[in-house]
Amino acid sequence: MSLRSSTASRRDFLKASAITAPLLLDLPSMIAAPLHAPIGLQLYTVGPELDADPAGTIKRVAAAGYTQVELSPLSKVSPQELKKLLDDNGLKNPSGHHILPDLISHLDEQIATAKQFGQQYMIVTVPWISDVSRIKSNPADGQMGFFLALIASLTLDDWKWNADQFNKIGAEVKKAGLQLGYHNHNFDFKPLGATTGYDEFVRLTDPELVKLELDCGWMVVAGRDPVTYIDKHPDRYRLLHIKDFKKGFTPRTTLLDNSPGAPIPTELGRGAIDYKPILAAARKANIDLFFVEQEPPFKELPALDAIKVDYDYLANLTMRG
């Protein structure tokens, strides 16, 4: 090899290195983006930890590898404090969860908060009913008892009422430059005649005004296949929740049911759900965001350790293709 060709080779190598070095430095984030989006965390997963130690918890979330979070409406941390903590730790917040009554009564305020955090999606976590006075629950059971009584009472007419509310609110949210969405649980799939509340809700809501966040774990618990729903509505589903339950549960549409065969939460990769076909279907759809959400109770690992296992599972799953 001549001196000139050797010099040219070194020059070409240095040019190539200059181009590829940033890609190599960014390899972890590329690996962790099977859906062309970073791995996010729904902060409900670490709710008690966040309330007890906001700064320490957000720092641990970032240290686990997450670069995006989805806000929970149950957080007791003030929006101002939480926004600063997210910024200080380099965490983006493209989506937040909301309660339907809050949007009905305080929509402008909710939109302003969503914009403050830089959210693109405003996701409603559960359906509601127009007349809550019809719900009879034991006061000793508190808010959770009331909520369980409410969802157990849902009729097809209630789901139609929800669809109407979502279309109205979705139009206002769209005008504000954001997108309304809905997040399912397993109880959405309770049979109501020849259909389910969820299927009726999807049919009656405007596809442009109301997108969907698919909670894969709860859909599987209900005995339904996330791949089937993604393939049927590739443009409706824009967000995924990724969670797992131990093998051996019996499919059901009742929430917090502790009867034999009840679903037991566990870390990703340690349970019953095979995410390879789900993520493969999601890659062909219009998914923008996805978030780890592990349900309590955390019996085997503390929540802040469990979220690292969850993150590593998804990152490694992506590396393996």
C-alpha cells in the first residue's frame, strides 16, 4: 500500500468514524426503541414511592433507563414540583392520565396542565356514569369500593353516554392542539348482550377525536388478543401499556377479583404474556408511545427495582429482534 493510499484510507476511516460515532453513542436509545419511541414508564407503577420521595423516585426512574413518563392522576406531588423534577432528570412527558369527571368540569384547566408538561395525549383512564347517585356502596370501603361498584354497574347505555362525552371533549382537546384517548382495563370486555362496552365505545367514538391506549396486560386478562385489536384498528391505537401477570391465571372481566385463578402481577418476561407478536403488530400500526405499567402489589421486588427489570426485558427483547 502506498503512502498516499494509506493516508487516504486513514482519512476515509476518520470520516466514517465521525459519522458512525454519534450513532454508536446513541445505540442504547436505538436498541430501546422497538416502536420508534423510547421506553416509557407510567408513574402509577411507582405511585407510593413518588409520593413519599419525589426527587429520589424520579432520579431512580431515569437511572433505570427510562427517558419518558406518563403521569398518573393519583399523584400527590404538585404539578410545579413534578415538572421541575422531570426536567432536571431529562424525562419527557408526552402523555398523561385523566379522570373523566375532571375533564367534564375543568377541561380548560386540565388542558393547560397538559400543555405545561408538554403532553401530546390526554388519556382517560376509566369510564364513568352520568348519575353517580345511583351507586350504592359501603362507606367503609372508601373510594375504591365506590369505584368498583360503579364499574360493576356499567350498562350499554352508560357506554353510549361515555362515547358521547368523549366525542364532545375530544373535539375541544383537538382544538387545543392535543389528542384525547382512552385506556382500557379488563372490565371493559364484560359481555353486554351481543357486544361489550369497549367494542360499543370504539364503534361510537370518532376515530379522529378519540384515539386508544391499549393496555395489553388487561386485555389478555379479559381473554382477548391485543394483536387482533391492533390489526383491526391500526390507526386508533396510538399508545401501548406493557405489563405482565404470572402464568396460570383464569381470564376474567372483573377487576381486583381475588378468587382462584386471579391474575398476579409480575415483572415483564416472568409471566404469561408473549410480547413478541404484540410488538410485531404494533410496528405495523401507528403506535406513537408505549409505557411500562406494572400493577401492585410488589411482592418479590420493590417497585423501584422491578421497573429496572421491566426496562431491561424490553431493551433485550428489542436487541434479540
